[in-house]
Amino acid sequence: MALPTIETPRYELTLPSQDIKVQFRPFLVKEEKILLVAMESKDNNEIITATKDILKACTFDKLEIDSLPMFDIEFLLLQIRSKSVGEVANFKVICPDDKQTATDVELDLSTVEVQVDDEHNNNVVIDEERKLGLVLNYPSLGITKAGFDVNKENVDTMFNVVASCIDHIYEGDKTYPAKDSTKKELVEFLEGLSQQAFIKIRKFFDTMPQLRHEVEVTNPKTGVKSKVTFKGLQDFFQ
């Protein structure tokens, strides 16, 4: 005898990076299990594979997942999770004042949003006199590792990812689209920059939009109140 099937509801959201509405369904039990196991493994390739496969399924294969900025990926996953297990989730955090006492935090996932730094700019001017600069795209799931941090990755990975994010380089009125150059040429261009110029590029990554939420916690031992910031997939899928 065939067992009854369960209809899954559909929801809609707007991607933070662009005015595109996306329909999605909640995780199935097996899908959330796959994602949580991948997160626990801390293996970036496993996390990327699980994230891509689950998002494709939950958005009815209507999105180009590889091309989405990481903050879109994070926001989409969190919204799917909130509709799957409930909008209010419990987390265990370490109190900042003594860095050892654990306490529980209740967080309404529906209130978590992508935060944008006021100083963020994707147009990086390298040389004011020459009007030399570059325009950067956001790292996507297809060109970077989950949880990529331009300050922590090894040098080769850092330059490769930055090169992959270049949309075009310009000098005055002349434009050099990145697609017309090889990866090697783009990396060599980056390696030839001054430290000051490269710091400006790093600022683009440091101030990128990010899924972030701040909560206040009280240390049950000391009574001290502190702020704890949740950011990125690892914090929201612990």
C-alpha cells in the first residue's frame, strides 16, 4: 500500500543583492541533516556541495546558485531554515566577559537581515591622478570557499579569489573588462599594486554585506551583560 504524501508549503522572499523574488520551500528532514553534517565537518568542499544541492532543490531549480553572492546564499538558507524548524531558534554562546561560561540565547530568525557597511564601495580607486581603479563583483558560491575571509586565506587563494571578483579595470575613459584577460594576467596586475592600493581592495571584502545579528547576553555567573554577534553560516547553523 502506498503511503500518503505530504504537501510542502511555498514561500517567497526578495534577494538582498537585487530586486528578484524567489519562491522556496522548507528543508526536508533529510536535507537539513545533510547540511548540518556538512557544517560540522568544517570541510569547505562538503559545505559548498551540500549548500548548492539543497538550495537548488528548495528553490525548485529556478536559481543559478553558483552565481549568487555569499550573503544571498546565507540569507536564503536562513529563511528556508526558519520556515523549516520555526522562526525562533535556541543557540548556545560563550559569554564575552569571561570567555568560558556558556549560556542559551533565543533568536528570532525572521528578524535577521543582511547588514551593509556605510563605507562599502565596489569601485576601488587605486591612483587618483591617473584615474586608475577597478570595479569588483561579490564573491559567489561558484568562485570561492564557504566562509572565505580575505584576511585569513593563504596568499595564492586570496589573489585568485580577488582576481575572480574583478569586473573590469579602468584608467581614465579606457575600460579593460576582466573577461578579456586571463586569470594569470589579473593576478599579475594585483601583485604589482602597492600595499596601500591593495589595502583599499581588501576594504571591499572587509565591508561586504553580511548576514549579521547582534544580541545581548547576560553571564549567569557574573551577571555581566555583553553583546554577541552572529554572522555567517557557521554561527546560524551551529
